[in-house]
Amino acid sequence: MSITITVDLGPRLAEEGTSAHKAELEKLADAVRGFAPGAAAALVDWSGTEIARLRAWSVARSALMERIADLHARLEAESTGRGAFRLIA
């Protein structure tokens, strides 16, 4: 699955609300459902509260970005022929 992450989605969600961006949030929920199922469910729970969806967006985005960083580190390690590690603060 391919998903486009826009840098300005967070501020737009805060300003315009999650219901104005249903399609984007549903795509994000589909993308993270396998490794962040709770966040994915809360992200598209339209009977839930706005704050719950905003929090779920934050968790889902963080999980997705961590997944991307892990993939990048693994690909870099494979391409250089040596192990790589990520520092976690």
C-alpha cells in the first residue's frame, strides 16, 4: 500500500477538524492497522470524540514514522553490507 504523508496535516486537523479529512485519515488507518490497531480503530471512529481522533492521529503518525525509519535503517544496512543501528533517545 502506498500512502502520501503531508507535513501540514496536523495543523489542518487542528484547525479544520478530523471530519474534514476523512479520506486521509481512513488511508492512514489502513496503513497502520497491522502494527497500531488501536490507533487505527480510534482514528476512524466517527462516533467517538474529536480529541480521541486527534490523539489517535498522533499515535498512528508516530508509529508509521518509526516503521519508515526502521525500514530505512534495514535497507541502509543491507546496501552497505554491514549492520546498522538506530539511537533512541
